[in-house]
Amino acid sequence: MLTTKDILNRLKALREEKDLRQEYIARRLGIDRTTYVRKESGAIPITTEEWLKLADAMEEDPAYFFSLQRPYPDTPEGARERLLIKLYRSLSQRQKEEFICGIHIMLKGIKKKAVRDTLEELRGI
């Protein structure tokens, strides 16, 4: 189980990993830097709305902060997953549909059941 300290450490580590200054994050939250510092250290609670803004500011899924397992492992494959999701989110709705169709065409010959099931699920969405 993650503790509050674990979650706040993950927040700080991600901010530092992305080379984001506390001032930048504070502006995104609409608060001053000293208030943000107190939130990041755990002295003041972070609201749900602020967690959503933090995730947006750091271009990360909000679940990243709270899941027991890191959504993307610290491996080259994990980095690729993050980039693919970032790419997908940057597309228009039409481009997303074309992206999914392209993936379906590229992978439809794969016999692995998990791939076939996922492709079928994507077509149904």
C-alpha cells in the first residue's frame, strides 16, 4: 500500500525528472510557490482538483501518482509506452480513429490471442 509520503515522493521525483520548477507548477495550480512547497512536502493537503492539474502540468496520467505499480516501468519499453500515449493524446478524434485502424491493419495477422482480443475490443469502442 502506498503511503502519503510515497505519493508525495513520486510527485517530487516526477517534477524533478521532467525538470519542472516549483514556480511553474504553482502557477499551473493557481497558488504561490511557498504554498506549493508546503503541499509537495505534505504540510498542506492536495485536493483532487489539484492532483488533476498536477497530472496535466506534468503530462502524466493521474493514476501515476496513486497506483501501486508504476504505470510505465523505468525501461526503454516504458519510455516508448509513455511516448505512444502522448502521441495518441495529441491527435484529433479523426486522427485517433485512423491511428487505431492503422494498428489494426498492421497487427491483424498476429495469431496471439491477447493481441486478437485487444484488436477486437478496440474495434468495438
